[in-house]
Amino acid sequence: MEKELSLEKLFSEIILFFIRNKFLIISITIAGVVSVILFQKLKPAFFKTTALATSGIAAYERFEDDDILNQRTAINMINNLQLDIRKEDYEALSKKLNLTFEESSKIKYIEAEQIFREDKDEKKHNTPKFQIHLDVRDNSLITTIQKGIVNYFNNNSYINTYQDIYNQTNDEIIKSIDDEINELKSLRNAKNTNIDFSTHNILSSRDEMDIQNQIVDLKHKKSIIITNNKMLQPITFVEDFSQTTIEEREVIVWGSAVGFLSFILSIIISIIIEVKQKALKQQS
């Protein structure tokens, strides 16, 4: 019973405290929010845009596991640019993106994230695509920055080494496929001339249709490899960054944060004032 009374008394005191100091608390809180809004309005606006990209790096590295494959290396490369932005090291950023110092300084934020797909059991799986989020202070530089990102990937020594090995290996595979196709064609032609190849194991269980099907399969494999060699670039933009004209100023984020801090500050000031007033009354 005493606990209930003490809680009721405490609750009553808190309510009375806010009633006594409502004008001070409201004034300081509003002043904080308004000052942030005005400050954000006076600051230069920035522009938010996104792009959809894919990369051949995972294929160059020849990861096969779906949980490993994704686009981790490419995503990490993009996110490493944000480290330069956070440190305001625009000199390093400009070298990576082949931009001027002034152009690099207009990049406010950049981040990449993996895109997943869900199966029927709602289990997430990696896809070959990832999304890039970009905030810039000058929307006329969006295309220039996108070209800079392509330059950044195309001139990375790690990627270039793996890409060369990947292409070289695929060229060797293509040559092996061509050799096998030519061998199968020779066997098919020889069979058509009624030469007895019964001593050859390779033909013992094949008829002309079997050979033709194998040739078709090999040509299909070859076409996939050739396509990959041409299409799998260090980075390819599936969807370019949108050319947005909508200005962003983070008014809500900063307004809420400063509003909350102003509210806490107003309570502290009110408590200090009341403590001083009580102390003066006791002295008198």
C-alpha cells in the first residue's frame, strides 16, 4: 500500500513539474527544432540516387558456393570508397575514380548492398546483382561519377590479374572444345564412309545421332563461354544512376535528434532552476 502511494506521489510530482515548467520546456524544444530546420535549409542540398550493377569478379575468382559467390568483392570495393569520404580524403578518392579533387568532394555518401531473392520457403539466396546508393551535392556529376566507378574497377590490378587468367583459361577450354568437335566430326564423316570403327571404344556405343547431339552440346558450351568472356566485365551497370532533381536536406533526421536533445536539456535546466529556487527559499 505504501509503495502504491509513493508511486502515485512520484507520478503526481512529475506531472506538476512539467506543468510548472511547460513554457520553458516547450520554448527550448521548439527553439532547438526551428534552429536545426533553418540551418538545414541554409545548407547546400544534396541528391540521392541509386543504380543496379553486376560484376564478373566472382566469376573470375571462380567461387561456386551460392553462400560465398554473391558480389562480396565488388561490394567491398564500393564501400571502401566511403572510407575515403568519411575521412574526407578526396585526394585518394579522386585518384581512384579518375575525377578532379573538386568533383570528388561533391560525393557525400556511397554504399553498395547485395540483392537477394527468396525461394518458396522464404529462404534468401544471393543474386549476381547489387545496388549502389549515391548521395551527391551536385546532380550534374552523377554520370561522371558513374564513369569514375567503372574506371575504378577497370584499373584495379587484382581484378585485371584474375580477369586475364579467367579469359586465358576460357580460351584454352574453347580450344579443347573445338578439338573435340573436330574429332567428333571426323568420326561422323568416317562412319558415313562405312569404315569399320568397331575396335574404337569411342564409337562402340554411338550412332550418328549421338555424335551430332554431342557436337550440339559442345557448341552450346562454347557459345556460353564466349558470351561470358565478352559480357563479364569488372563492373556493368544494369540500371544507371537516375538523374534526380529532388533536393534532400535531412531536416527530419536532424530535427528529431536535436528536438529530443533540446527536450532533455530543457528538463535539466528546469530542474536546476527549481533546485536553486528551493535553496534560496530555505536561506531566506
